[in-house]
Amino acid sequence: MPYVIAGHCLDVMDTSCTEECPVDCIYEGDRKLYINPKECIDCGACEPVCPVEAISQDRRVADDMTEHIEDNRRFFTETLEGRDEPLGAPGGSHKTGPIGVDTPMVKDL
Ligand code: SF4
Ligand code: SF4
């Protein structure tokens, strides 16, 4: 049950969560951040530090934000704008740096 970042992060992006993650699996888009479900170890360390309560386990995402469960996954499994292949599981956001683009769903929000 990975953790998910929902829409409250949009345009907030203070990155407090990335400081807490022991496996560095929170990646920065353009308007929000995304948790890699393949890399998240479900430790929960990121959840309490988010000032806008954007982070929760996937089964506890608010009803009006459930589209973000699949969208966090899509950020890594689908080819983002300007890239040749999906991000997959790159092994940490410190390696990749900010990705700088969002999923098509988030771009349209
Ligand atoms: S639950 Fe733990 S491993 Fe998963 S994103 Fe949050 S801090 Fe990282
Ligand atoms: S702590 Fe919350 S608002 Fe800040 S970047 Fe992480 S998910 Fe977004």
C-alpha cells in the first residue's frame, strides 16, 4: 500500500516531504510532487510533515482525490512530455533532480 500525494500539493510544493523520505522516492513535477509506488516502502514518515495534508496511504485518499492514486503511478509508468521513455524506478529523486513536468491529468487541473 504505497503512499500517494493528492491535489492539495498543487502549487504548494514546499518539499518538506522529500527531506523526510528515507528512500528518496518523492519526485518533483512542475506543479506538484509524486510518490513512486514501486520505490515507496510505506514507512509513513512523509505524511505528518505535509502542511496541507496532501499525503496519505492509497487506501485512505479522500474521495474527491482518488484520481491521484493512479496518477502518481502514471508519472512513472507513462512517458512524460519531453522525454523518450517512462521514468520507471530511477532509484531516487536526488539522482534525477526535479523532473519539471506533470502528468497530463495534473496539467489540465
Ligand atoms: S511513506 Fe516513507 S517511503 Fe513512502 S514516500 Fe513517504 S517517506 Fe517515502
Ligand atoms: S510536503 Fe506536501 S505540499 Fe509540500 S511538497 Fe510534499 S506533498 Fe507537496
